[in-house]
Amino acid sequence: MIDAGHIYAGTLETWATILTVAATAVAGDVLTAGAMRRIGDLDLIRAKSGLGGAIRAVISSPMFLLGVLSMAVSFFSLLFTLSNVELSLAAPASASLTFMGNAFAAKIFLKENVNRRRWLAALFVCAGVFLLSK
Amino acid sequence: MKHTLSPRRYLILLAVMLTASVGDTLLSHGMTQVGPVTMARLGMLLVALRNPWVITGILCLLGFFASYLTALSWADLTFVLPATAFGYVVVAFLAKYWQHETITVYRWAGILLIVCGVGFVANGPSLTEHKPQHATDDSAREGGAAGTGGTQ
């Protein structure tokens, strides 16, 4: 017999894990993007200092390392989610939330010019990802 | 100044979208073989790291990460991310023509929306202009520091 309490708890846990994946992914994306902005164009650094120099420039940035830590948490949260929630729900839901979260976070923290064109892109991609799961 | 991308940089964006979608697909396949991971059996996550599909997926995602970081060093986050979404379209086409899966009307509509979304940002500038500040000094200093011992 199906218990309504268990269904509610299951749904709550499902969305909590999906939200965790999205929130940590947004933190990781914004931190790494901020770090890459501070470091500068990797193509130029590689041309000047070689691949080793470019790698050194990246991994010596504390902001980048913090971003990687957030991404690692997001990755293990995704593995955890995928083992409990159907891929057709988990992947598009977390991806859509991440897209919208990133648009807000990029505007607030990275001061990116998120103009109407980029908001529309985020919304279209968000809706498109959801439709793909149908 | 309008930032536009060279063909080489579009190739890097292509690598970002392909490696991400293929890596996710491989991870998903691997995790279905590993089985459910619960709070009581979190050690299963380490077991998952020995699955060949998960390992190949992780290698693909490492390739994704390298190309993603390169793209972020010359383009905005809100420019790069919609481009990565184009990988979903690639997966849908692979599913139809390689795995012979049926693509529903909803999915075609989703593909159309993503293509439109990517088109919106692809035609715009790739990087927000910021007034010169400490960031420029930081990048010059870090690039210079890297250059002292980084020629390999």
C-alpha cells in the first residue's frame, strides 16, 4: 500500500538533491568564471608561458580551487541523485535550475551584462531542456 | 568594442558542448550498472569510480573542463553556458540516428527552443567590457609569474 507521507518525503528528498546539485553547480561556475576573468586569456598565457605556465596560473588561484571544490560537491550530488531519481527528471531539472541560477549569479557577482538577449537565451534553453525530458 | 570569436574559438565551444553531453551519457550508463546509492551506502560512490563507463565519462568531463576553462578565459559565463546546452541537441540526434530512438514532438520543440536560445547569444558580444581595474594587473602579474617557470 502506498503511504502518502512516504511519497511526500520522497518528493521532498528528490527536489532537495536536485536543488543541491544546481546550487553547488552555480557556485562552482561563478567561482571558476571569476577566477578565469582574473587570470586572463589562457590562449595568451599559453602562447607566452607554455601549457605548464597556463596550468600553473589556473591552479594557483584560490578562487578557482574553491570553484572546483563546489563542482566536486555538485558532481557527487549528481551521482547520488542519478542513483535515486530518473535521469529524465534529474538531468533537465538540475540543468534548467543551473542555467537560470547562473544568469542571476553572473549579473550579481560577475557584473556581466546580462541583457535581454541573454535572459531570453536562458529562458529558451531552460524551457527547451524541460521539453526534452517529455 | 564588440567581441567576436575566431573559428578556433568556435571549435573550443564545440568541444565544450560535445564532451559534456557524451560524458554525462557515459556517467548515466555507468551509474545504472553500479546501482542505487543511498545515504546508508555512500561508499558505493567510491565503487562507482571503478566502473569503466564512469571512468570514461570522467575522462570526457575532464576534456570538457579544460575546454570550458579556456572558453571562460575569453568569454562571459552567460555566453558560454547556452552554448553548452547545444550538447542536448547533439544527444537527441545521436539517440535518433544511432540508437534509433523515437523523438517526440515535445523533444523536437525542445530542440528548437535550445537552438533559438543559442542563436540569441551567438549573435551577440562574447565578453562584457569592464573598466580597467585591478583585474588587469592581477592577470599580468599571474601570467608573468607563470612565465618564470612554465615553459615546457
